[in-house]
Amino acid sequence: MDFDRLVTVMRRLALEAGDRIMEVYNAPDFEVKTKSDASPVTEADEAADALISEGLAEAFPAVALVTEEQAASHGQNVSTFLIVDPLDGTKEFVQRRGDFTVNIAYVENGVPLRGVVYAPAKGRLFYTLADGRSVEEVGPQFDKETLGVQNPIMVSMPDNRALMVVASKSHRDQATDAYIAQYAVKDMTSAGSSLKFCLVATGEADLYPRLGRTMEWDTAAGDAVLRGAGGEMVRFDDHSPFTYGKGGFENPFFIAFAPGVLLVK
């Protein structure tokens, strides 16, 4: 894989998809449909998916593509692939809360090596560089062809007596709260979509546990950004490495964290 080209293409497609999403977001009204799994989908999801899928297929025709909005792509058995969630955080989008993201990642041999997470309503853009390091590009205006100022990001050096924890805005439950209660928490914040990974990657949080159903397209891009910032992601049950290309692209529960956090077993 030509990582320089990959990063350039993923960044540009994420920005273009973000523009399309914001057109719908800023409209007076938009239609919300319900998918077979009871999750919401809007015309913004579908338009962003079409734009990104076409762009990736044109640029990398030999690489398998998995995307949330195309059910036919979910039956593939692949370990190296591009994976897309064109609008992660549809509930936040529908409620006009701003915590939604565009997510594009490249997985090689089960590992998310490169990714981009773009939060268009918040003007935040995170991605991995060709060498694997993660940056946040300074916004809120981003040029699709010319890179802006890139600030390197790095996970925190956590203080286990005073941890910063981030949890889901729409999917918090009693089990998650009970798990978090086992740590000495200084402060806790909530965020939607894959932004939670980025908050750990930038050092704004130390720990993000997820005890709920997710799919690989929900996590791959954020996981790539986190890894490029020195962070880690493990399975919740046994703290073993988190991998991609699983059957049906379904995830187990997981913990994303800054190394140095003393994980509770």
C-alpha cells in the first residue's frame, strides 16, 4: 500500500463527505429511516457512503471495501481491507448534537494501520500520517487539496489516582458505570461516536471502556488514530489484542486507554 497516497485520498474523501453531511444537517428538516437492526439512517449517511465508496474503489480497486451502509459487503472474509462508517453517531446527528464523525480506515492483516476521523460540526480532523503517527489538523476550515497545520497528538501519562474517563453519550449503561467505579476517577466526560478514541489519543482522556455492541466500522478509524498516538485497545474480557476482520465484522466489548492505566481485570 502506498501510504502517502492512501492518507491523501482518505483525508480528501472524509472532508468531501463532511461537506455533504453538513448540507443535510443544516437543512430545516431531513428524513430519518430505520434500518433492519432498528438503528436510524438518514440521507446524509447514504450520500456520504456513496461518495466515499466510489472514491476508494476508484483509487484502490484491488483492496476489499467494507462499509456500514452496504450490507452486501458484510459477508466478506478478509484480513486486509478498507472500512468505512460514513456517519458515525447518527443519533447525535438526528438530535443535532454535533458529536458525529466520518470514519475511514485501512486494515492490514487484522491491524488498523491508518485512519481518519473527521467531526465536521465540531471542526476537528484527526488522522494518521504515512509513517503511522497521528495528528490533529488545525481547523475549522480545511482545504481538500492542501494540508493545513498538523499538530502531533500523543496519549497522556495517566495518574491512576485521578483518571480522566470518557464514555458513550448514547449508550451508557449500569454495567459501564459499575466498571468505571472500580477506578479512581478525577473527571468523566461523555462524547458521541469515534470522538471518544480521539479524546484518548490527544490526552484529553485516559480511559474509554465500551461494554456494548459495536461493529468494526465504528472503531477501526478511531483505533488507528489512537494507536498512532501511542494508545492501546484490547478486548474487555481478557485484555488480549484487538483485531479486525472478524466474522460479520462484529466487535467484542473493549477498552481503549493510554498505556500506564492499570486496567482492572
